[in-house]
Amino acid sequence: MLLQIKNLHAQINGKEILKGVNLEVKAGEVHAIMGPNGTGKSTLASVIAGREVFEVTAGEVLYNGKNLLEMPVEQRAREGIFLGFQYPVEIPGVSITNFMRTALNEVRKYHGQEPLSGAAFLARMEEKKKLVEIQSKLTNRSVNEGFSGGEKKKNEIFQMAMLEPRLAILDETDSGLDIDALRIVANGVNALRSKDNAIIVITHYQRLLDYIVPDIVHVLFDGKIVKTGGKELALELEGKGYDWIRKELETR
Amino acid sequence: MADDTRNILDEVTGKEYKYGFVTEIDTEFAPPGLNEDIIRFISEKKEEPEFMLEFRLNAYRRWLGMKSPEWAHLNIPPIDFQSIIYYAAPKAKKELQSLDEVDPELLKTFEKLGISLEEQKHLAGVAVDAVMDSVSVKTTFSDTLAKHGIIFCSFSEAVKNHPELVKQYMGSVVASGDNYFAALNSAVFSDGSFVYIPKGVRCPIELSTYFRINAKNTGQFERTLIIADEGAYVSYMEGCTAPQRDENQLHAAIVEIIALKDAEVKYSTVQNWYPGNKDGEGGIYNFVTKRGICKGNNSKISWTQVETGSAITWKYPSCILQGDNSVGEFYSVAVTNNHQQADTGTKMIHIGKNTRSTIISKGISAGLSNNSYRGLVKVTKRAEGSRNFSQCDSLLLGDKCGAHTFPYIQTENKSSIVEHEATTSKISDDQLFYCQQRGIDAESAIGLIVNGYAREVLSKLPMEFAVEAQKLLSISLEGSVG
């Protein structure tokens, strides 16, 4: 089991957002987590990545059998957890190239590997840039500075491709994307699917799931996963809307 | 700010100073205190001609009637000028003919500081003048440079061998009574570097001076004079460190630059004097007057400084743009941490027609420090068609430090354009989290972000210096992550 979440509760400023989440993700799987706004999808992603503003009040998260909640943010990243941000932040003056080289070498150091040579690094950049169809010039620019919404999201997928994580969580990567960008992002993600890693896609809409076909779909509602099914669940949600879930819960 | 960020900040701001060691070496001192006898003693020690002694005594008499400036945004404890030693020199047994005769302890000291005085081993393309306490220890590549007619030597040697140049230019940009600390320096300065680039010569290598304070209770008062004759070019770098001591030490220097017609001088500084400890004890008081004059038409002077050291910095490298179409530039990164205080900036005085100046200042404050930019842009009536662009940015790390900007703009004609932009920002928790999520720990992330913030200025430094400066920025902020 790559990721095992048991009865996870988390709050921010005293307000409980996650109210007992249970989730199991195996290597090789793609999961989609859907649900209306404000039900805790992004919070779940943040808690897995280790954002400290969220306080975990109960439950446990095991990653590769290790207690994830005890690890600092950067260690989780070095262990292979990647978060594709919904709103990637700008870092003025720091080029993507420099940023990625620093990140990649930190990860390598953690695993006892030598830093990548300049040539090897550049070759890897070229390869991954093609994957997400980003222009060569983009990587000389400062991280996310002055990027369009689409460029920011492509940059997230590019970074994921560079770091080759074992568990990637994509937090509403589809928001703000036109159809072409959506296709490119999805292609990037699909190219990274393998039997050794897993991907969790967080989204409002079924649209993205036409391109990234999930193995398992979950519905997160009011801080809990209330429904789990195959890829057809996404279509059902699209047709019936989230009210259907709400009503079903009320009648329970 | 989140607690974790604050903790990391505290950690970063608490790093140790790397150059705090002391060299045990036989040193000759003047008795502490300041009076005419001490000045005569220094002048005699240096076997100076009469005009130098006169210059010193005049400056001293003016200094006696002056007061320490109080206008800066600094809290300067009273300085007891009678307890300072004004002359300290590592004892040399005889006149040095070659490097083999330099005290190995001295060589080792500079080696430890990353400065090799052995020419064959030295980085290709950099000539060094190494100054320890009051005297120049060794100037490398002098002979090579002499073939181009370039004079690069210690100030003392220049006084002996080129008195006519010294007489003509010394005090012509910074008058001996210019300000309190300039007057003090003019009275007691002991050594420094001298550069003359003859007409039409492009200096083929970078020149650099490395200043080191070693002896206890001494002040360092060096003087640098750079003259670029018509059409000449030189790039000059200055670095400095001092041992870690509990008491404060005074450094009051003067740098004068003269650029004649079509000449260009690029002056870069990496200032890393001991900044004092975490609690604000010890550290160098750095009161420096640096000024250049673009005397001839189409001349250019460019100042680039990376300021990370000193307990107190008071320093305004300036340009007097006298020649028509002359250009002045000031690029600065000033980092303050713990209890450091800095009041630094520039003056651009536009006198010639169509003169241009650019000011890019990046202040970074951490810990409990205070960091001020103070700049004057003055455009006189005659300076028609002149332009200035100023950009002053401040970056705050943590919530206990201060950043201040004091821009002064005076324009006396209507055909000139003066622009000023200023921003203040903080390293956000979001930026740190983003870096950490990619596997970069908070401390490295701060280094990355700060270097990115300062990139515009760092890119102006000569290659040899840029790498050192980048590392220095990260080290200066280690323990301050936030």
C-alpha cells in the first residue's frame, strides 16, 4: 500500500474541515477525488503535503508504511510526494532552471545520489519540456512570474515530470485551463502513469477525467469520503449533480 | 507569520561568522590616542614627503572642529577616539623583494580567506593588493601591469614613487574636510591602494584590494585613489573581513575615483566586516566615504556593492557627473541581520548636459536589524536633458526588523527626467511552502529567494566576485529563515 489514510481529522483556526477521511491508494492506481466547493478536497491535499496551518487532530497517514505526519514538508517531498498546486506562487528572480536543479539535487542527496551533471540535467529538462509542450524560453523565466494560468499549470506538470514522484496529488489542475491546455496537461500526466507510482486527481468536473481516466473515483462531502466507485461514478455525478449525493446522505 | 517560519528565521539569523579568526603575528603599534604627534609618527613611519604631513595636519585641525553626523537613521554609540590605535603594522624584517620574503603567517592568513598571493596559483586575470591593518602586505602582478603603463601599488608606494599624481588628485573628489569621518581618515590614513590607468589603456585584468583588520583595538583607515586617464578602462574589486571580537572596531575609509574623458571605472565591493554577534556585541563600525567624478565628457563610473557585514554601515558611494553625457551607476544589495544597522545609498550629482544615472538598491532586513536606503539625485540647471532612474526595493524577513527609504530629489531644470520606484515585500509562507514541497528545505529556500531578489545587482559583479557574493548572501541570512 502506497498511501493509507485512516480516520483523518484536521482543522484550521479551530474549524474542523476533515472529519474522518479514509483512503487507500496502491501503486499503479489513479484516483479522482470529486466534490463541491468547500468540502475539504484541497485541505486533504495540503495535509498530505504537510502544510502546517492545518492541524491534524486525529487519525493517521501512512506512506510506504511510514508515519507521514511526523515528517517535515521537504522530507515528504524527498520521499516522493508531489503536490501540483491550485494556485502556484511566484518566486521573482529565481529561474525555473535554477529552481528545478536545486530541488532535484536536494532529492537526490536525500537518496544518497550524486548531483546531476549540468549536461544530464539539461537533457532531462529538454525531454520533459517536450512532454508538456512548454516553450524553451519559459524555463529561463522566474518561477511562475507573469505566467498565464495555463503556463502555471503546465509548469506544475513539468516539475512533476522532472521530479518523478511516487505519489502525485494534482489539486484542481484543470481549473482555468482552455481545452488545448487541458489536453496537454492530461497527456503529461498520462505519460507519467506507471505501475510504480500513483496519482490523485482533485477536480470539480468530470471534464478532466475524459483525458485522465481514473481507476477509482471518490466523492468528498463535508469532510468525509461518502462514495467510492469506478470511473462511471464521475459520469453519474456529472449527470445528476452533487445534490444527488446530498439527498442520498439525508435519506440515510 | 506561521510559528515554524519564525523559528526557521531565528535559526537562520543566528549563524556564525566564518572569518572571525585572529592571526598571531608580530605587530608594531603606535600608542593609542589621537594628536598631532601621532600623525607625525605615522607620516614619519611612512617616510612621507612634507606635503603629505601638511595634508594630514590640516585635516586633523579641521576634524577637531567637526561633529559626528547625526542625520543618519542609525544609533551610533559614542566612539572614544583616544582609545583607538591608529597605526598597526605586521613587522617586516626588511624591504620585500619577492613573495618568498613575506611572513608565511600572513600568506596563510590570506590563503585562509581564499586570497592567494602567489601569482602563479592565483585566479587568472585578477591582481591583488592585500592590506592587513595599516599596511599593504603585497601587491601581485605589479610588474605585468607596468608593461601597459598601469600603476597598481599600495598608497604608500604611490606617495613615494608618484608624488605628482597623488598631489594632483588626492582630496580632489573627497576634500579633507568633506565630512567628519573623511577628515579623520585624511589625518590618520595609513595605507590603501593606488591605481592609474594611462590614456587609452584597457586594464587587461581585474584589480582588487583585500582589506583585513587583524590587530586588536586598532582602527583601519585606508585610502584608495583610482585615476582613469582619457579613454581608459578598469574594473576594480574590494573585499574585506575582520576577526570576531567583543569590542567594536572603527573602519573609516575614503575611496576617490577620477574618470577623465571617455574613461570608464567599474568599482565592486563585497563588504563582509565582522557584523557582531547575535546579541549585537562587537562588530565593525563602517564609516566610509566613496565618491567618483566623471570629469571628462562621455565618462562612466559604476558602483556595485554587496554589503553583508559590519555592526553599523554608513556609506554612500556617489558620482559627480561633470562631463557632458557622462554616466553614473549604483547597484547595491545590503543585508542586515541580528542587530546590524545600515544607512546606505548614493548621491548622483548631475552637472554636465545629457548625463544619465541609474540607481538599483535592494535592501534585505532580518532579525532585529534596521536597513535604510538614503539617496540624493540632484540635477543642476546646466544639466539639461539629464535622466535618472531609481529603484529601491526592500525585502523583510521576519517581523522584528525595519526597512526605510529616504530618497531626496532636487531638479533645477525642466528638460530632465527623474524617476523613482520603490517596493517593500516579504518572503511569504506560500513561497517557502512551495519550495519545501519540491524538496528544498526552508533555509536553502531563503537563500534561493534572496539571491533571486538580488539577482539584478549580483549580475553586475565580476564573475570572480559573483559566486562569493551569492554564498555570502545565503550565509548572512542563515538562521533567519522566515
